[in-house]
Amino acid sequence: MDTMTLHRSAADGDTALPRATARQAGPTAPSRIQRLWRGNEGDPSWARPALLGLLFATALFYFYDLTANGYANSFYSAAVQAGSKSWEAFFYGSSDAGNSITVDKPPASLWIMALSVRVFGLNSFAILMPEVLMGVGTVGVVYATVRRHFGAAAGLIGGLVMALTPVAVLMFRFNNPDALLVLLMALGAWATLKSIDKGSPKWFAIVGVLIGLGFLTKALQVLLVVPAFGLAYLLFANTTLRRRIVGALLGTAAMVLSAGWWVTIVELVPASMRPYIGGSQDNSFLSVTFGYNGLGRISGDETGSVGGGNGWGTPGLARMFSSSIGGQISWLIPSAFILLAVGLFLRGRAPRTDSRRAAYVVWGGWLLATMLTFSLMAGIFHEYYTVALAPAIAAVVGMGAGEAWEHRARPIGSITLAAATAAAAAWSFVLLTRTDWQNWLRITVLVLGLASALLLLVVTQLQRRFVPVVIAGALVAALAGPAAYSIQTVGTGHTGSIVTAGPSTGRGGFGGGVPGGGPGGGGTPPGMTQGGTGAAANGGAGTTQGGLGTTPGTGTGTTGAPQGGVGGLLDASTPTTEVVSALSANASSYRWVAAAIGSQNAAGLQLGTGLPVMAIGGFNGSDPSPTLAQFQAYVAAGDIHYFAASGGQGGGRGGAMGGSGNASEISTWVAANFTSVTIGSSTFYDLTQPLSATTATGTTTQTT
């Protein structure tokens, strides 16, 4: 009878089941590993192994040859380096550890990368690894959110589409803020649907926190998903109208607080006690948020920008399908619209709290609002921005395909599946035709897609063993094009401020490579070898910069060359060993070992030396930081050692969209008052060696 003894906990007095009774109650509870493998209750046995396989394959794919991207966007990598050395630079998102100026975005994405660099040291892998993990996480979030109401198969389709979207593959291997932004927005969609199911104001407050963190990642862009999230909660949450209103207010308050604490600190700290806010003309984060990075992106009126309007592609409803953008994101947009429309129709008579209809509104609203904004905005626009559409497209395709399959015995289901497959194949054929690349693929995709579409019309009449073949054919036809673009993307290094996924479509201008450096291009800084010459692969020709002591390559656009912008304005370059040695000498005596016009010019020197370099004028060289008087004070105090001569196109870009001309004034003053020195084959000014009155027009040559 000993086995029937009741055991009492001395701590809390709870009574446990008799041991014999516990053994009779059923099998022991599964371990954590078993639960991980078995997955959610009700899922088929293959679901969890398939998910784990998808996540593992995504990680392998994204990590492959990751360091081929080098420092990726050196503008952000320099800020990461600064944040790994200075907690002040970490907090503000400064471009340098001397805290002269910040990047022109909030710092949340920099925080994660800087922490990684503090642990693993300054290198390409440490900077880009967090982005890969964010990509794998986003695939998992899309799967989990779709699976919740549409089943494991729909979730896997959504996750697979997400993983193979070319622009997503690009940006989850890159160090722009977009990777973290997309993950936070996907988590916001997941939390929104959970709050709707539970009717929980607390869960909707979590949505607000995620949106607030998204604001600290890329400012106002995150707000594009807010209308869909808020509308879905107010209309469909499983609770009373009063609690829905309370939840919406809680979510709004949480959003404001989770973003506003940092903004409040930055705005209240005296300007003399913090770095200048990059991208602004008045040293205000609110100004850069609502102007240069906010409404200015919509209207094209961006003071201090390098151009706008048609320079970034013609606004219009067809923009997402254009030659420069279509291959990045649009592969499954036609299919997504078909599946979204039919899905909403099928849920039309469902109860108010129908979870599937809510999911269509959340993801579909995200897709429509973001796509319309990107299509019509007249300001700065780059192809990689479209990564913000990827989770919405993936989720809608997964949900719509799953629901249509459930109705395959009815004409609406079979016709929807066939139409979505045919649309994906036909549009893939068009996109693949735009490139002189893998010509066999477009024919294969079209034939396979149309054949699969025809068979889907009669799928219920096929023998059971043929059904998986038809499904596989439809998936291959829909995903072969983006998968091929993604493979090409992973196999090619990408650096600079403007990068694109996939092969060249022969376009030029700001849509891809930038001929001649674009408006106000800064040229290659002294002591640099040209980086990112593969810009020509995107339609831009390399140029020979003048007056810099270097002759960059012409960028023939050969396969495998790093893609990105030209050095100076849009990409940094690598300093020579002579320059690194000279700038590193006695570096502890200076707050900045050098100053250079434009953030990319400064970033190249900073990443090469690991030492602070002042970026005069911020990213474009057009911010009024520092003023000539401030720079003169720094020089008088002995804070700066060298000034990088900006031959050719350098010297400041004050005329760009009404920006400051401070950089040009500083450059003129330095040239008139300090000794120029040649380091290797490049020209700097030694700010510790003023010219005498009798040698004001002379130069001294120093060879190292």
C-alpha cells in the first residue's frame, strides 16, 4: 500500500496524486524536446518536422557566404563600430565614438548590432549575424500566425514564400534597419490576431509596444501597418465594444510610451551635451522624423536630400511592377490580390469575431496601405524598401491558398487555385523575360504553371496519388522565379547604400547603380581604393574620380562583383595601409583622428582604422554640422588630426535640396590655412600644421 500513499508538499500543502494513480492516468508528460518535435495539438505529424526543416534551411541559406557583403552599408557599420566603443554613441546612434553627429535614423537596429560587435569584435559576421537571425525569426512568425487559423500547410506556404522573397533574402543579410523593422511588424500582426482572439486589451498593448520599437527602428514607416491592426481589433476583437475601445487606447498609449521615452530624452538634452541629429537642418529629431524622413518622403520636399521625385522612379500605381522593382517583390502580388479578394468573399457572412476574416484584414490591410504609399510617394525611394511588403504577401498567399484548397470541391475553390497559379506563372515569365539570364527558366515556369492551373480545375477528379504532384507543380511554378533570384542574391556580394536583389535588368539611375555618383556625389576619399564597383551591374557605370590620388575601377558589372552605390556618397571604400598607419599614429591624443565630408567617406576611414572620424555634414554632406566656427574651435583645441581632401566632386553639397553649405566653407578654410600632406598617393590636410604667412600657397609633401 506504500505506492498508494498521498504525498503532501511541505511548502504549499498541495496534495499530489497517488503514484500508482499517476501511472494509471496515462503516459508521462512529453519532454520539452518531444513537445518541440511534435508541435501543436491537432497538427498533422509532419507539420513540426517540416517547420523545423524550413527554419533550418532558411538559416543555412541566409548564412551562406554572409561575409561576402563585407561591411554592407558602411554608413550603419561605422555607427555600429562607434556604439561598440562608446555607450553615448550607442544610445544616440552616433556615426563616430567622438559623437559629432548621429545617423539619420533612430538607433534600435544599431543597438542590436553594436551589442553583437561588443561580444564578437568588429567584423562582417558580427554585424550581419543578427540580421540573419531576424530573417529566420520572421519566417517563423509568419508561419505561426498563418497556422493559427488556417492550418499547418497554409503556414508552411506562407513561411516558404517569406523565406524566398528576393528582397527579403537581400535585406536579412544586410545591416540596414529594415530587417528589424520587418520582424517587429510581423510580430505586431501576430500579437494583433492574438489580441483579437482573446479579446484582450493587454495583448493589444503589446502590439503598441512592438509598433513603438518599430518607430525606434525606422521612424514613421512602421505606422503604415497601424490602420490595419487598429481597424481589425476594433471591428473583430472577441469582446465588448467598450473593451475594444479601451484596448485601442491602451495600444496607442503603449506605442507612444515605448517610442517616446527615447525621443523625449534626445529632445530635452541640451544640444551642447549630445551629438548633432543627422538628417536635420535644425538639430531636432522631430524635424528629421516628420520632414526629411517623414512627410518629405511622401511629397518629395526633403531639405538636405540629394534629389527626389522622378530621380527615384516615377510614382504611380504600377511602380511595384516596374523593371527596377518588380523582381524584388512583385512575383506573387497578383496571386495575393486574387486570394485576398476570394478569401474576404468566402468569410463575408461569418460572425463578427471570425478569426479568419480578421486575419485577412490585418495582413491584407498591411499589404494595401504599404503598397499604395510606396507606389505614390514622390520623395526618396529605393527598391529595398519593398521588403516591408514581404510578410503581408507571404501571409495572404498562405492563408488564401489554404482556404481555397478547403473549397476545392466547389468551383470557387478550384478556379481560385487555378487563377492564382496561372497569375504567378505568367507574371514570373514577364519578370524573367526582363533579364538576359537563365532563359530556360521562364519557359519552364510558364509551361509548368499553366499545366498545373488546368489540373487544379479538376483536382477533385484526379486519382489521389496524382494530387501531390499537381500541388508540387503549382508551388514550383510560383516559387522558381523568386527562388532563382534569391540564389543569385546569396551568391553575390552587396555593399553600399543602394542595393538590389537578383540579376541586372539593365536599368540605370537611382533605381540601381548610380551613374557618375548621382547628384552631389562625394567622390572617392583620399587614401581609398574604390569599393562597390559592381554598381555597373545594376546599370551604372564606374567613374574616374578627379583630384583624389586614386583611380577607381570602371565597374564593368561582371558577375559576382559587389553591387551597390559608387564610393563617396553611396558607398565607402577601404583605406590604404599607409593611411591607416598615419591616422593611427598617436591616435589617443585626438578626439577624431580625421574629418571627412559625408558619412560614407568618414565611414571608410573609421572602419579601416577602428578610430573616430568626424562626418562633416552627415550623410549627404548637407547637414549644418559642424558650423565653421565649431570646426575652428575643435581644431584650436587639438581635437582633430587630419582633414581628408575632397577632390573632384567633394567639398560639400550645400546646394542639394536647400541643405547647408557648411562643409564647403570648412573645406575652403582648411585648404587656405593648413599644410597639405601626401600619404601614399592621397592628400590630407594636417590640422596640427598651420601654414605660415609666407607659405600660404605652398604645400609640403610627406611620404609614408
